[in-house]
Amino acid sequence: MKGRVICSTGNWYEVETDDARIFACKVKGNFRLKGMKTTNPVAVGDWVEIEHDPKISSGNEMPGGWITAIEERKNCIIRKSVNLSKQTHIIAANIDRAFLVAGLTQPRTPQGFLDRFLVTAEAYHVPVCLVFNKSDLFDADTQSEYEEYSRIYQNIGYPVLKTSSVDGDGIKQLKEMMDGKTCLFAGNSGVGKSALIHCLAPELDIRIGEISQTHLKGKHTTTYARMYKLWDNTAIIDTPGVKEFGMVRFTQDELALYFPEMKELLPDCRFSNCTHEHEPGCAVKEAVEKGWVSSLRYRSYLNILHGDEVPAPSLLDNKQERK
């Protein structure tokens, strides 16, 4: 049978088949995907082949089975594993659009978090919309900051929304952008992803957390990735909030390719191997000095360039090896 992974809890995967049955599955054998060291070779959003096995039981009423094969992915979002620094963790696969939910207050999302996610999404061919949530809490300064973020990111091709699950701000536009797509909701803890999903589909059983008043950081409410069906072939993948987005490492030669505003300038650099940091005749540095490229984005580029991220695998070539 063929189906799609709709939930991953680490040891178990829930797979929905074409006839709408849901199986609790384990992975048969030891999957290895070419060029990839990952904590989870199977991810929510994967299309898989399964075998029914009546002997498999997860302790619930679902029939059990084995995942025997994974279809090639069109894309994915990955990050550095929290516990295993030399491995990666696949957040979700086969995504039509990712919505990166961010906060400008209670809690605040660092710009570095945004740019690390966007670089990863560019590398693995995932379209992204930035969603600045909790607009009902914006004061004049926060609104001005939102407008500046909106200007920076829309100028380089990223759609930007502001939303609120309290007063409904931006919810209609969000639904329109999601319609007919498999959407990933991601963001750091406490930015209100679960509340937004509850606003979009109140019938879903989504836990909504609180903000720690001591540190103004979010508490985890989603404990594992899960896909929910919404309406008209629209699905959403809700993911656990993270404090930091540990990204994989890209080489100096390729990192600028994943900054769209820099990519178009690369042919104008004097040196083909320019790192855009200290070389003379660098078109990127000139563009930053003239204000054509955001100095904030350039700072993110330098921080990533000198970071300690794990090497980026070629996840799109995910041919399987199984022992």
C-alpha cells in the first residue's frame, strides 16, 4: 500500500493510505538515504510504501504495519539535530509552502532565526511566507519595525503578512495563500503557531500555550510534527517550536546563492570565489554600502558564514539504502 506520513513521534509513524485508513507503522530495516546522516530518515509529509502486519501494535486501535520504502522527495526543511551535533533532523517533506511564524513582541524572534530558516528553505526549494503574528499587541514602534521588515523581505521576493488570532487580522489572506496546498507552520516557541491554526480550524484539537513572564519565551505546546487536513485539499503541518534554528553548513562558494538579493550580484564580483567579506571589487559589499542590500541581511550572511553548522547533505537525491 502507498500512503503519506501524517505524524512522527520518533519510534512510530502514522501513515494515511489512499483509502483514508491510518496505520501505526515502524520502519522496516535500517533506512539510509544517500548523502544524509539524519536522526529521522522518515518525516511528516513523506510518501511511503507500507506493509500491513497484524502483529504490530502501538497500543491504540490503529492497524499496524511496516514502512518499506520512501518515495523521492520534491523538497524538505531540515535543521541541525539538537542532541547529535553532526547529524540533521528533517522537519517535514514535500511542502508546497512554508509559513515562518515570527514575533516582534512576547516573544521576539531574532532576525538571525528568520534568515537561517530562509537560507535552508532556499537551498531545499521550499517557498516561504513570513508571518508576523500577534499584531493586536503592536504599538507604534512595533508597527514601524514590522513595516521595515516587510520592506526588506518583500523587496527580495518573500511574501509578508501580519496576523492575529485575537482580532482576526490577516487570517483571510493567510487562508487564501494556504488554499489547496500542503503548508508547513514553523517558528520559535511561543510565537502563536498553535493559536493561529486553531483560528484557521477551530475544530482541530490544538493545544495553546502561554508565555513565561520571567523570560518572555514560549512554552512548547506541540510536542511532535503532525499533519492536519483542513479544507479542499489543504493540509497543514504543525511543528514543535524551537528556541534556535540550528542550520546545516553550506560552503563559502554556495552560501550567497541562498540570499536572493546577493545571488543576482555574484557575476559582477571581480573574483569568482569571492566570499563578499574582504575582497576588492565585491559587488555585494558595494550594494550594502549603497543601501541596495540590507545591512541586517548582510550581517546575517556573515554570521552564518562564520558559524559552526553541520555540513549540508544533498537531501533531494534521496535514494535509499537499506540493511
